Amino acid sequence: MRLTIKARGFAVGRALEYNLTTLRISRAYVSLLSRPEGGGAISLAWVGDYEIRMHAAPPTGAAKRPLFIVDVFDHDGQLFIDSRACYTIAEGAVAFEEFLRMAEPVTGGTHDKRPV
């Protein structure tokens, strides 16, 4: 019975975490829309030397244009680690969570090993 309670608590915790992430992405997107064209990036989170941020998608000739781009940037190395074009808020939340896990240091460790 205890395992069920713990598992249920984990599921509720994950759902709450996802909702908070979705809210963070939604608020950043609204902020991005309120900026003038080419208004720069919005910082979503910092983890050590890594910054996860959102910026407007560049104009393309494609029929379907992404809402925004989420990327992770290594300020120590001055390079982009990864980026994702997001067509929905949900895709942005997933990309943010993946980048957050990628940038988190190992407990008690450092960022000696670059994320792949």
C-alpha cells in the first residue's frame, strides 16, 4: 500500500512540475510577444554557467513557422549547446525540461563534462 501512495505522490508531483513549467514557458512567450521585433532573448533559467533561454523564431518561407526557439547556452565556453524550434507551448515545456536536465550538474560535481 505504501508503494501506491508514493507512486501516486510522484505522479502528482510530476503533474504539478509540468504545470509550473508550462506556466513559465507561457509567461515568457507572452513577454516575447510584447517586445519589439528582434527584442532579444528571454532568460528562462540559469544552471551554473548554462543559461536556458527563449527567443523569437527567425522569419522563414515555410507555411508553418515555430512560435519560438528554446536554447541552452554555455557562458563559460561561449557556445550554444542545443536549440529546439517549438510550435506549441507544450513543446517548449518539454524542451525546457530536457535542457534543464542536461545542464544540471551531477550532485557534488561540476560541469566538466559537456552535455551532448
